[in-house]
Amino acid sequence: MPPRVLLLGGHGKVSLLMTPKLLARSWHVTSVIRDASQTEDITSLGKGQPGEISVLVRSLSNVKSDEDAQKILDEVKPNYVIWCAGAGGKGGPENTRAIDRDACIHITTASLQTPSVSKFLLVSALSSRRERAPWWNDEDWGRTLRMREAIPVYQEAKLAADEHLTRLARSKAHVQCIDFRPGGLLDEPEKGKVSLGKTHTGGGISRADVAEVAVRLLERDDTTGWIDLNGGDDPIDDAISKVVSGKVDCIEGEP
């Protein structure tokens, strides 16, 4: 049976690019969106695809407990869960905390305790960490500090979600947990070449490449931990193979 995928934040730019890639693998996707008026944007992505697409209209700002999150999991019964949602700076700091931190944490907890779920992919951010990565140079760290100063609530929310997933993953070996951490997002064509793993923070990465790498990470059974992504020159499959064979986990350097 094809896997059932729960995609949270289904109308975001990366998710709209990711959905056809999931469907092309004959996976069945349930896309969670906040506004029913977005339904046609989602269902149109399924035309001519071997996978099936369905829409679930839910406001993630209303996911205020593990029980609220579990209701979504119980309704969809997914095998794979992708968190690609966020407040996007709308609704002020309270909404950022409610979605990027709280709802994400509740969905993570519910997903990892749902028997049908075997894979969980969290789309986070390259700048989300407490300490300077050991492979970063001064420019890399300076960019991260400036980001932290510019959008502190977002950075705090992302880090809280990352650390929650990391803690849970240690005791949930039956779930393949991927903390996927792209750099600055660009509206550019898919390049098919990236820097994956111990990358630097400058430049950026196209949303299309983010979507492609996310799906390729998810379709493998040997990708886990913190995986950083930015623009680069390595073909995607080669980049993933190097991360896997080198047992790279970008949580290195964190307390």
C-alpha cells in the first residue's frame, strides 16, 4: 500500500512545490490548510498524478494541546508526517508562538505516539541553533546573530520545536525523525544541486530545491537527525549519500 502523508501547512510556497513530488511517487497526501478557499489550489496539484490528494481544513492556531493534535492524526491515520507550517510573520508574536512553537510541538508529540506513523519530517531553519556550529566561520555566525536579533520570537519558536523533536526522537526509535533545516528561501528555479549537511549560511536555496530534497530525504530509510541545507554544487542524491555515509548530524556543537 502507498504511504499516507499528512502535510501540515499545505498552502505554503514550499508545500505547494512539494505536493506534486509526493504525488508523483504514488503517495497519498492529505494537505492541511487554514482556509477552505485554498482547496482548489491544492486539489489541482493532483491532476494526472498517480497519488491521491485530499484536503483537511484546520487552523493550526487552534491546536492547543496534544489532544487537539491527536484528533488530526486519528482522522488522517498517516504513515508519514511533514510539518511545513508557520505563521509567516502574520498575527504578531502571539501567533508565531502559537503555530511555530506550540502547535508544532503538539503535532510532533502526537505524531510520535501514533502507531501508524513511521516517519516525521520537520521543516525548520538553518539559523535555528543555540551555539555557533563548529564548521561555521565568523560570517556564518554573524548572519545567524543578526537573524536572531531581527526576528527573535520566530527564532525562539523554531528552536523550541527542534529541541522538542530531538528529545522525543531519542525514545522513539521506531519513528524516523528528520529535522530538515534549509537556509534563506529563494523564489528561483530548481537547480538540482545543493550543499547538504555541514553547510554555511550565506546565499540561500530555492524553495523548489528545498521541496525536492525534503521528499528525497523522506523516501529513504537512513536519513535522521538535523540535516542542514543551502545552495551548493553537489547533485542532490550525491549530497544525501555523503551525509548518510558520513553519519552527519548537524546537531553537533549544541548543548
